[in-house]
Amino acid sequence: MPPPQQSSAVAQPAPESITADPPHVTDRPLLTQSWLDLAFLHWAVDPVHAAPLLPAGTRPDTLDGVTYVGLVAFRMHRVGWFRLPGIPYLGSFPETNVRLYSVDANGRRGVVFRSLDASRLVPVAVGRAGFRLPYVWSRMAVRQEGRTVTYTSRRRWPGPRGAHSDLAIRIGDAVQEPTDVEHFLTARWGMHTAFFGRSLYLPNTHPRWPLHRAELLRCDESLITAAGLDAPAAPPVSVLYSPGVPVRFGRPPRRQVKGYGPPLFGRPVRQSSGVRSPSASASAEAGSGDAGPAGAHTARSRR
């Protein structure tokens, strides 16, 4: 009797743990910036529909069998290169992105940006040409009156022209202990992207998120459909606000996505010893509460 055949498939490592603090440090930043006055809106998505929209070598990251699409609106503040001071005008602008949740063959969790609307043309051109990120130029504004924050965006170039978002939230109580869903959606320490035919992982670090519950007052948007998914058919399952954090993007680590191109530039990211940085220790603690039913809405990809 012949011996049973063994499968040639290589088991993929389990995804890294979800942690409120970054699992690495950024000693030599490639980019520095601050993300301010953020609104996080999320809808549940079937992983089958998200998978075709991700870079090669990555798959949808899931929690209890569900992945998510995020609509995140905020103010970008003082983008800077390396250790140089951030640029006050060109480096500060409103931004709204549509993002999916990913994990690669090395187990690294991240986000994949399907679109990034920004109001400054020069950063849009640099992001598209230099990083191959899907930046688009839009007419945008972020306004706050008391505890109400509004975010508006209408796309200019490259399109589709008229793609828009009009959001309004009311800031609620601080979150004392995040739910599992809230940890999953906000504790992201890198992004996956396609870079000149290669799959690239770019790590980031920042202090722990100071989060607040938020009430959604208005949501009129077409950015999610422009990003390749069906329009949400129900309210978001999670709405959060954060006053923001300073952020550092590190150089791509030498160990990139397995099987998808050789290492790119830069030194490897040094792993944290478990000691939090002074900025992280001094930052506000992230909070808690129910994020709503994970299956309240399932979006489909549009190809």
C-alpha cells in the first residue's frame, strides 16, 4: 500500500497579536506627521468581496470571520521627511481615506488604502508618483463647532469626478477600554501597498489612540463605491472620534511580503523590547464600549 501523499502547501504563520501600542519602534523615520480630529466610520464586509481589492501576497484580515471597510476623515498636519520639521502649508490639509484590513504571509497586520482624498495638489502628486498610493485631489473642509465636527470632500482629479463625502459627528464620552472590534480597527501598525509591481509593507508608530464614542449625524458619501465596493446599505457598525496622534513612518523592513519581490531600500525595523516610549506612556489611554453587531451590513466588491 503506497504511503499517503503529503500536501505541498506551506502553512502561513498566524497573524501578529493586536496590541494597543506598536510592536516596533521607529528610530530613523522616513516620514513624520500628525493625524488630527479623526472620524472613524466602519462597515462589515465579507472577506470574499474584499480579497480581490488587496495587493498580491496579502489577504483580508478578519475578526470572527468578518473584515471591514473604513471611511476615515481627518486633518493631516505638518508632513515632514526624515527628522526635518514638518511643512506648515503644503504638509497640512484635510484628508479622507477608504481603507481595508490586511495581513501578509509574514503575519503582519496592516491597512490597504483604496483611495486617499486630499486637498493639496502637490502632496497628491508626490504620493501618486513617489509611493504609488491612490491619492486624489479634492475640494475639502473640516469644521468644528462645539462637539460637532463636519468633514466635506468633492473629488477634482483624477476622478471619478463628483465622488464625494459629507459627514458630521457629535463627539461623545472618552473610551476607557476598547472592545475587540475597536482594537482591531484602530491598532494598525503598518500598511500594505503595491509598489512598482512589488508588495510593500511600510510600518508606522504612534502613541496609544485617545478614542471617544461618537454619534453619526450625517453620512452622504460615494467614496466607498468609487473605491470598488457596493454602497453601504445600513449605518456603520462603529463610529469613533480621536483628537489625534503624532505619527512616524519607518523605512520598509528588509523582510518584505514573502514571494513578492526582493527587499527594498532601508534598514530593518528594530523590534521593541516591550518598554513603551515616553510619548506613548504620556498619551491618553484608549477607550471602550460596544461597537454594534459585526454583521449589520456586508458590502461587496465591485470590479
